[in-house]
Amino acid sequence: MHRPLLLATLLATALSSPLTHAEPPLPRSPGQPYAAGNLADRIVLTPGADAATQMAVSFRTDLRQDRAVLEFGPALAGPQVVAKARQLSGSSRRLDAENGPSLYHQVRLDGLSPDTAYAYRVQGSAGWSEWHQFRTASRTFAPFSFIYLGDTQNGILEVASRSIRQALRSVARPALVVHAGDLVASRDDLAHDDEWGEWNQAGAWAYAAIPQLVAVGNHEYLDDLLPDGSESRTLGAHFPAQFALPRNGAEGVTETSYVSDYQGVRFVVLDGTSALDLGTLEAQTRWLENALQSSQARWNIVVMHQPIYTCARPEDSEPLKAAWQPLFERHGVDLVLQGHDHCYSRLTHVAGRAATRQALRNQQAIGPVYMVSVTGSKMYGLNDRAHSQPDRSAEDTQLYQAISVAQNRLSVRAYSADDRLYDAFDIQRDASGHKTLHEPDLATPAERYCTRNAGPDGLPCSARDK
């Protein structure tokens, strides 16, 4: 059995037995033990199906804290928050991994008041965490901003954390952080539990205070060896333990597909890996149509891992394109946020950037804008189409996106990790619902490409062909 399959089997069955003598141990994070301790860690806030009234908290403890216990109440201007707090309980599950056993706890907060600030803390065996504060969404439309992050996956703490933290500094009071999957590698870069330790450390307290809206990627799945010798995939145990998602998704993928309504925006999150490899494409397609058809939101944004139009691979994700793109267009999806390709691409017209220029000149209506981005260190080279089909592309470049939502405009700003504006566009809607693309007159650098072996920073290109 090769190393990824062996690791998958160990984690999927929640065992902590050592690797065989034939396989060297996986690398560990230097100086980071990441074992569960007597205070809670890996605290993550996620939005509910209705983010005006529902949130959820997940956290990890050692085995001595055998119950999920959370205190929460209204956020006060003074220090006596505990005086108005009440205690809630939730569910717990044991997870045995490379750093030893732990308990992951989840507590769901329902019946919250819209547009209201709350504070909460969670219990470990030695005491309480610090107080974390969040605000629920407004019941009706109100402007807000959020951050979008592509794949973090590799070099999470060493490299990707820089992009994550620059993103958090760039937007005043981001309402959400949206992740397009492959948060970790789940293969052979690091011990799997170390990867999740690094992911949590990279975002630290911000992940506990700002709702995290996450899609699952192919690397959140683990290779699995079936009895007949064939390979399949199993969702890694960390993902459903780490994120208390709404679970209102398609049949068979309720842990990884869902809808969350936030202040006039419907976020529809899909699981492309399960659709492509585990036979859930038809179920997700039926569910997707209903999720879009029933939407009363001002804007509709789809979050998925595998892109409809690739900027790195020779071929697009044809099954997903055939099943889902017609629904995106028919039901007026505005923006599709994707990862997987480890390059940057903003695509408006499949006919290419010349068609986009024509549409801009003539104020022609547009359908969804498809965006691919990457936050971490792993880079893929651009394919031949990426120089002419997307409106703008990049390789060998870490990015984050700041997206502002207004009544009649979605403003998207893509920044490179050194905090320079790389791409800027707006989706504008008039009173009749007619949507057009607008490119504001802002200074952006030349597109970042590798030439032969030279990268855009004057160093050897780190992007490899896919």
C-alpha cells in the first residue's frame, strides 16, 4: 500500500498505530507539537443557513473535557460579559491522529437576533478560553465586505499565513471569510493533524470571530483502498469535525454542500470532488437548481473547488460544466468562486477577453464571472488558453480577494501577497436587473507570467505544469 493510501486508512478509521517499517514517517511541523491541551484550541465560527439567526462553533480539547460546553451572551461595552451569559451544550466526537487523541466539540447557536453582537467562550479541562465576539447578519439587505481565499494547502503556516493575514488587515471588519477548498494537503507534505494545526494557527483568533464559509476540496478527501483493490475517496475525519456547517445540502453530501444566506447574498456551496468521483453529481444538480430557483437574495454566489474553466489544466471540468453551468446562467448566478488550479483567472466570456472588451464597450449583459485564485505556496503553470480566454490571469502569484457587496454592485479587488492591487472589476446591476461588467480606472501591474524558467519576481519560476 503506498503512503497516501496508508495514511488515509489510518485516519479514516481513527487509529493512531505507527506506520509500517517500510514507510518512512511523514514530516512534522518544526517546533509545533499541535497536541490537544487542557485549554480549547482550533476554535472556528461558521454561519448557519440563516446567518441572521444562526451560527455554530467548533473547538478541540483533550479527552478530560468530555462535554461540549459554551457560554455566550450579548456583547457588552463593559467587562462583565459573563454576568449576562448563559451556558449551552452541544455534541462531541473523538478523533485520534498523529498528535494523539482529542475531542472535537460543536455547539449550534439558534434563535439569535439579527444584526446583533454576541460574545462567547468555550471550555477546556483547565478552564475557559478568552471571549470571542461576532455579529449576526442583518435580516434584510445591507452592504458588507468579505474575504475570499483560494487553496492554502501547502506551506500553510510558513507561506500561506502571510496572504491570510494580509487579507484580514486589508478589509475593515470583514463579515465573512470564504474558502474555496484544499485548506490542507491531506497527502504527504506533513502529518495530517499538523496540517490542520497550521491552518488554525494561520488564522488564529480571526477564525473564531469571523464566520468561515468553507467549501471542501479534493485534498480534504483521503485516498481509500476498497476490498476489490480499487481506489476511492473518503472524506477526512477532520473536516466534519472542524466545521459545524448547516448540513442543508444535497442528499449524500450534507456534510460538504450547503446554502447560507447572509444579508442579501445567497452563498451556494458545492462539492465537486464528490460529484466527480463519488456519484453525487445528479443529486447535487437537483439540489443546486432548487437552491438557486428558491433564492430571494439580491446576489447569488457559488463557491466550489474544481473550476468550470481551468487556467492550468489541459481540460475543463466537463461533467461539472455540463451539469452546473446552464443552471448558473439560467438562474442568474453573479459570481463563481473556485480554486484547485493554483493560478489566477477571471473569466467573463468563454469566447475570451476580446469578447469581454466588446461587451464592455457596448454595455452588453453578462452572466456569471468565474474566478480562480490561490493563497498558498503551491503553483501551477498557466495553460495555453489562460493568456487569451480569461480577462486577466497570473501564475507564480499568491493572492487574496476583498469583495464588497452593495445594493447594485459587487466590487471585487484581487491583491497579491505583497498588498498590491492586481485585478479590479465590478458587476453592476441596473433597475431592470441588467448586469454589466465594469473595470474601474485603477492602477494594476502587468500580468504576471513565467517566461521559460524565469518567474515574474526575477527568480526561477515555481509553477509546474499540470
